[in-house]
Amino acid sequence: MFEAKVYIERRKRLRERVREGVVLWLGHALQPRTYPANTYRFRQHSHFLYFVGHNEPDLAALSWMDRERDILFAAPVTMDDIVWSGPLPSPAERAARAGITETLPPAELPKLVADLKARGVPIHYLAPFQADAKLRLAALLGVAPDDLAAGESLPLKRAVVDLRLHKTGEEVAEIEEALGITRQMYLRAMAMTRPGAREAEIAGAMQGIALARDRAQCFQPIVTVRGQILHNESYDGVLQPGQMLLVDAGAESPNGYASDITRTFPVDGRFTPRQRDLYDLCLAMQTHAIERARPGVTNLELHLGAARTLAQGLVDLRLMKGDPAAAVEAGAHALFFPHGLGHMLGLDVHDMEDLGDIVGYGEGVRRSEQFGLGFLRMSRTLEPGFVFTVEPGIYFNPPLIDQWRGEGRHKEFIDYDRVEAYRDFGGIRIEDDVLITADGKRVLGPPIPKTAADVEAATGQ
Ligand SMILES: [Mn+2]
């Protein structure tokens, strides 16, 4: 955990924004795998982690917004707990680490919530997304689980988004620490990449680097020669000469912050000329976007700029034709780049995605319904303290090509005969994590091989 003053300060800034009522924080419970006591590795609810800390199950807290009062609900430690789990901090010790002075046993929470409700005190909460949390919160509030989303507190949601979007120095340091481990994971993966290697052994080695440092990975990594499948989560492939391996992975920091990197490297240790052309184009998309990133620029502009870089490059390679800007406006580039340029990053790899588009778009701003642009998770005007990913990609997805070609979709912009020759190409994505500073931006973490030459030099070594 951070020092207690960090959590005290975060709750103080929350009070300045919400001002009235009480916030109810429900921490996560352990999630069962094959029977109740066989559980997945625990990860605390990110909003709870931000305001109360403690990566431990079965905690709850109440925070009054009109005065400086917080209560941590934690079960007293029993001898059974000590026998099975070893010495544990008392509720009061746990509370003190979060800068909280009052504690109560969990059985007191329903009584307190009922009393607040009876007195008409607003109870702010954010809609839970785990099934058991929905049931627990619904029971506490006396509402149906399906009605929880409608009762979510907009003032709380606005305040949490405002606070968590703007990273402090200690948060950026956490993300960079995680990126240091992520770099080790990538150097190992690149070194292991050669014809005959298996995706699973590379995925296992990367996980081993995180585990050997007692760290989790912040999401299920992608390690695949089928890079055109955006969230390919199987590891059953064997690396063949001429293929590229796409790896999208990240380690988690000690306090739960995410990192999110993607690199694509040639199985043989050398890109073919065709791969090299598209690799350099993908890198140009990323480089231009990062160069333009600064306060006041929207991420939508960066995304569309990357799309225009792509369209121009594909026109040069004669895979597309016509005016690149018009092609992007029509959405024709999305055959090759069907996702957004990036997303917010923080305690969640898609930071606060549980709160919806208020995070990446702002209140009342609607996503485009155009194919491709509709998958842009973040469109907002960039502000100092934002941390987000810049992850352009270029893909050749045969079922998508067949559908578009069959419909004659955007045939004025796409040379389908030339595209056919790339059916087995796979996909390329390059991703880094970027901090917006007062006057510009900084790419976070130690450099991980990225230029074609550096990637080739690190692969198969
Ligand atoms: Mn990402």
C-alpha cells in the first residue's frame, strides 16, 4: 500500500467534489474456480483500491462526504484464520494503514446502511460488475440486482473519473515500475522466438518473469502468430518460418497499476520486405500520434491522424487507392485497422472501463457507429496527468476481407486484388504507454526494442 496520507488525500479530494451523503465501498470477495474454496488469485476492486487500499478480500467502507469520517468494515482475526493463513493485521491496524480510525465488524454494515436510508441520507455507490457483489449490494440496499445500475451515483461517478484520470507522481512511478518488469518479459519473449518454438512456452516464460517477482500480469496476455485476431487468447500455435509473433502483455505494479505493451517480431529474426514495409508503416502511425500528443489535442484527432498515415502508406503500397483523407472519412482504412488507437491506463488496463464512456469520451458524448471508429475507447481532449496507450495496428483478416469484397464495400478505396496476396500476412500492432505532461508528453518506462532493426537484433538471441 501507499502511505496512509495518500488515501486520506484522495478521500479529501472526493469530499470536495461529492459534498453530501455517504459513499459505500464494497471490496471484492474471492471468486470460486471449481468449488467455493478453490479460488482465483485475489485482486481488489480498483475503486476500492484507489480510495481505501488493501488488496485483501471481504472488506467494505463507508465514507461520509459532509465531514471527515470513514469506517472500515473488517472481520476480527480468529484463531482459525491464524492457523490457516498465519498472523494477520487487526481491523484497527488495517484501518490505520488507510488513514481510517473507526472500524466495525461486517455484520454492522447492513444495520448502518438501513439507518442511513431511514434517515434519508443519500448513499452513493458505483454499480458493481461481479455477480456476487451485485447480490451483496442489492441485499444491502434492499433493491433488485437489475436496478442497481439505475441507482448509481452520478456525482460519485464524475468525481471518481476526475480523480483517477489525473495520475499523480506516485501513480506514474507505479506504472513505470510495472513497465520495467514488462520490458524483461519482452526481452525474454523476443530471445525465445525462433521457428519451432511454441506460443505456450513463450507465454509461460513471460508469466514466469512476473511470478518470479511475485507479480501478476494485469490481463490475459496475447501471444500469437495469428495477430489479426485482436483478442486471440489461445497459445496452441507453433512458430513457423516467415510468420510474425504478436505479443500484447503487461505486468502489474505492487499497488495494482497496469502496464500495457505490444510488440510484433519476426519468427526468423528478420522481417521479409513485405513485413518490413507494413511494420515501418505501423511504427510511423505510432510515432506521428505520439509526436502530436499534448494537452488540448483530442485522442480522436490522434486516432484519425494515425488512420490517415495508414491510408497514405497503403496507397503508396497500392493496397489502397484514392484520396487517403477521404478513405479515412468513409472508414475504408478500418479493413486494416479495425480498432481504436488506445485507451486510458491506470489501476485497470482499460482504466475505469466499468464506468462506461464517461471515462474515454466525457459526459453525453456518443461514440461513432462507424465500423472501426466505434471501437475507439478514448476520444477525449488530452490533459496533463492522463496516461493512455498508443497502439496502432495493421491486420489482414481473411473473413473480414471476404465480407467486404463480397459487398464491394469501399471498392473505390481498396485494391482487393492486391489485398488477396496478403491473406496469410497476419497482423502487426505496436503499443506504448504515454503520459501527458504540462507541455507535452512522455513515453513511460524503459525502452523496449521497437524499431525494425532493434526488434530483429533482440529476436532469437
Ligand atoms: Mn492496450
